[in-house]
Amino acid sequence: MKNSHSSILLKLLFLQYLSVLCVSQSFDFFYFVQQWPGSYCDTKQSCCYPTTGKPAADFGIHGLWPNYQDGSYPSNCDPDSPFKQSEISDLRSSMQRNWPTLACPSGSGIQFWTHEWEKHGTCSESVLDQHGYFETALNLKNKANILQALTRAGIQPDGKSYSLSSIKDSIKVAIGYTPWIECNVDGSGNSQLYQVYLCVDTSGSGLIECPVFPRGKCGSSIEFPVF
Ligand code: 5GP
Ligand code: 5GP
């Protein structure tokens, strides 16, 4: 009798240990990355509008990427969890508006979202399932309106150049957190505003100051191309 009690206790302890293993997340924070379509099109020398039409002249989501404090990151964490359109059918029209694909040839977005889910989303499955992952990114875009932050400070997508510090400051003022700016280079060698990185806590619900910034540098004055 005593023996069977202790074996049940052992089993319970083991189950508890397994559940801790399962829910413990294996990353430290997310980068939430938004891309400026005008710069994507300039760098690639070309881009293709999605089959649903030219996207709005707004930043679009690139991805929500689990990351480690030391700057490294996990990727392609679960080959057994393929992207399933049926799980996000209610989000589809919002995804088309807020997470459009610009890669060629023109696509509906499914390939881009599949890539982002499989490479990055599967690494935060311990906290967000597929629906939760995409919904979280869409909610973050509402909280972090980069174009509004910039235009309020007089920084517009007009092909002119703006100081990197004014771009960062205007985002910090409007959104409350310091962004990291990724630049690219257009056909004539100008540094352009390409992607804006903000950091998010492991639950995906709140912005945080970035524990670490990616590497790379922009010029001190960068172009904000028309789209
Ligand atoms: P690139 O080499 O063009 O900077 O990045 C290529 C891809 O690698 C990105 O689109 C993204 O999927 C991944 N990547 C690059 N840098 C980071 C990073 O700092 N953190 C994470 N999580 N992914 C990154
Ligand atoms: P990452 O750089 O996130 O690892 O990979 C992005 C992948 O998604 C690339 O294979 C790229 O061709 C594809 N892709 C499709 N549409 C887009 C888009 O609008 N922007 C970016 N950056 N990549 C896209």
C-alpha cells in the first residue's frame, strides 16, 4: 500500500516536471519587425504587389521573431507544426492589409506567412499557438503605428533624407520605446529607412526596451522613399 502511494506520488512529480518543461519558453524576448514597402522595392530593384493589389502606403509587418538576450536566435523549431491556413481564416483580410507580401512573383501572402511561422513562430509555440502568434503580431501593429509617429514629427515618405536620430526620437516619443532602425541601400547608393525593430515581452502582449540590438549601421542621414 505504502509503496503504491509513493509510486503515484513519483508519477505525479514526474508529470509536474514535464509540464514545467513544456510551458517554459525557450527564448528571452521578441523582435517585432515592420518594413517600409518603398525601401523593399528599391533594394530588390523590383518587387511585386500581392495578388490582392497594391498595399497601402504604410509600414507592413515582416515578422515577430523570438530572440535570446545574447543576440542569437532560435529558428525552425518544430517541423511537425506546418502553417495551416484554416487556423487563421478569421485573420486573413487583416493579414492581407497589415502583413502584405512584396516578393516576386506576386503571391497572396501565404508563402510569406508560412515562412514566418515555420522559421520564427514555431519557436514561440510554448506561449502562442498559430492563431495567437498571428493575432499578437496584428495587435502589436495597432499599438506601434510607426508611420503616424514619423509623420507627426514631420518625417514623411517623400524621398527626402532625415537624420537617423530624429527618426528614432520621434518613434520613442510617440510609442514610448527606442526602436532599432535597419537601413538598406538604393540603386544610387543612398542609405534608406528599411525596417523598424521594437521589442516585445515573451507573452507577446507588451512592448519593452530592447535587451540587445541587432548589428548593422545606417548612415546618420537616411532617405525615406515614396511608396
Ligand atoms: P538578414 O540577414 O537579411 O538581416 O536577415 C535575414 C533573416 O534572418 C531575417 O528576415 C530573419 O528571419 C532572420 N534574422 C536576422 N536577424 C535576426 C535577429 O536578430 N533575430 C531574429 N530572431 N531573426 C533574425
Ligand atoms: P526572412 O528574411 O524573414 O528570413 O525571410 C523572408 C522570406 O520571405 C524571404 O524568403 C522572402 O523572399 C520572403 N518574403 C515574401 N514576401 C516578403 C516581403 O514582403 N518582405 C520580406 N522581407 N520578405 C518577403
